[in-house]
Amino acid sequence: MGERELDVVVFGATSVTGRRVCAYLAERAEQSGARWAPAARDAAKAKSVLGECGVSAPETIVADVTDEASLAAMASRTRVVLNLVGPYTHHGRPVIEACVAGGAHYVDLTGEIPFVRRMIDEFDSTAAEAGVKVVQVSGFEALPADLAVLLAAEAARERFGEALEGADLEVEIGGLPWPPRPSDVLSGGTLQSMAAIAAGDDEFDFKDPACLITDPAAAEKVRRASPISVRPRRGTDGSVLAPMQPAAFINPAVIHRSTALRGDAPLRYREGVRIPGPPAALPLRMAAAAAISGSQAAIAGVASAPAELRRRLSHGLASVFPSSGFGPAADRLEGWDWHMIVTGRAGAGREVQVTVDGEGHPGYLATARMLGEAGLLLAEPGATPDRTGCLTPAAALGTEQIERFDRARLHFAVSA
């Protein structure tokens, strides 16, 4: 990639998460000298929205997903485009196409797994030939989990001389504001993405753990080794585990693709959200986990509905859900903290453990910081592995610079 005017462009800068990515990059630019710019359809609106966050950008790039020339001009000026314009099923492809053609690395936050698979099929070879990394699902889903499993796999190789056979991830979230509000959990952008997923895909099943594996034989091995379950279960510390939120079908597909990309055999991957509490509250905790499981089973059930019914449901949900500008208030983002534990299992009962500690609302503030830092890493020559194409966060970023995420208040550690 030749010299560019900018290191990172944030496309969709006025979105709930986009404005916080901009705030993070503005802060980091003062420390690192990185060159960044927001991009949006309306420069005046972007200036106003970012000004409310205390962010002043040297310039705002005007770009629109419906204007190919504007996307091409944006991609030609920067090393990395961070795309926050969703739902990606509807709006993501033109941005990826522009980045691949313009030689800019691309990163997004989508959890729309069938869309990711379609982009792999269409752009993997082209992006690799162009020396471009297309890196999707790079927020709370699935960057921390993906990198943590990679760290565990590398530790198992170093210590035991073998690949992982399995990995269990448990996450506990604390510091939630009180009283809770619906917007604390799901923004308009997330809800609109869920509506897009509800439409289903006649070719790719979003609940397939091997959805992102392109080799049919390898995909079948993943399905046998690691089926996804949304049933409540007990965690390693005795806590109750509910399915991952907002969906249990996002991280597994990404982690299995990462495993395949590094040439390892399929592993058994499980994950869950801890619902802690005293033994006396076990029935209540199990009931809460069962309710969450029921909602996840309902999401999975949508995929089995007839195509026309899925499309009608998707359209109906999109019309009643709030728009992408709806989300948690800024004063309700800072107090959150969350903790992940990944237990990697090798042969003969040998284990390695990786912890991930994060600060800030996982879906919005923490996601914005990790996305911003990922963009800076990709913009820095030699900071990430040489591999190009349609990659997972782990395959694109590697672990050599894992400590850089400390600046995003995301801390990884491998246990002794």
C-alpha cells in the first residue's frame, strides 16, 4: 500500500458507536500523531454531532453508500476504513468493494454472519491479490473472544506442542447503571441488524457454526465437533451460564474460521454469560437463563420459517424498531466492566487459561475503543501479520501487538 493522506477514516461517524470511535481516535491522535477523519453523508451534521462529544476533526469526508464515486474517493485517501453504516446486509457491500478496489483495509462491526460469508465468497481472492484486509465482526462480537482463543492456541503450542481440542469462554458483566433502560442493552443499529438477520438467507444458515468455512468437508467436521447449544448450563465456578448476548450464533462462526485459517483441526467451542449469585438464588438464576435461552431459540426458529414469512417479519421488525441513531445515553456508558475467561483444553487434560478484562459498555464504548485501536494497528506498516483477504480479527491482527489494546482499556493475559 502506497502513501496515503490519512491513516484511518470512520465512515458512519454520526452513529451511536461511530461518534465514540471518533472520540477515541481524536484522543489517540494526540498521542501518536495518527491522521484520521470522520466520513458521513452530511458534513454539517457530523460536525455538530461530534462537537457535542467534544471532538473536533480537521476535516469531514462526505461519502454515501449510494454514491460509488464518493466511496471510491474516500477509500483512495486512507489506509483503513472503519465502517459503522449498518445494517451491513443492506449497506456493507459497496463499501467493501470500494476498499478492495482502492487498496484500503476494511473493518466493520457486523454480526450478520450470512452477509460475512457472502463477502468471503465474493471478495476473499480479490482482496488478497490487492493486498487488502477485509476484517469483519470486530467489536465485542467477536474481537476479544477471537484474540483470546488465539492466545490460548499459541500458548498450547508453546507449552504442550499441540493444538487446542476445545475452548470454553465465560463472560461476566458488571457495573450496569440503575435503574436499567432498554437502550442500555440494544441500540437502534443492533435492532435493525437483527431485523435484517430475521429475513434469513436461502443459502447460508446464520446459526451454522461452520457458516464461514468455505471447504465443505472441513465445515462438516466443525458441525460434528462443535454444535451450538443455547441451553442453560453451569459454569466453571458454579455460576449459571446463559447464551451469549445479543446472539449465540456470532462468535462461534468467527472462531471456527480463525481455527481453519491457522490450519488447526476443528475444536469444541462453547461460550456463555455468567449469572452469578448465592446458592439460594439458583432457581431464580436458572429461570433467568432459561428465559434468555428461550429468546435465542426463538431467533433460531425464525430461520426455519418459509422465506416469504421471514421477509415479512423482517420488514415488520425494521419498521417498528428504532432507527440506527437510537442508543444508550453517554452518561450510562462509563461505569460498566466485564471479564472474560477462556479455558483452552489440549490433550491429556492439559489446560491453558486466558483472561480478558474490559472497561466501558461492551457493545458501544468498549467496542468503539477496540475498533479504533484495531484500525490504528492495521494502518501501521508491519504491526500486523502479512496475510490479506477476508480475515477474522485474530487472523488479521495477530497477537504480537496485543498489548496495544491496553490503551483501549482491553487487557489480555495468559495464565502461568
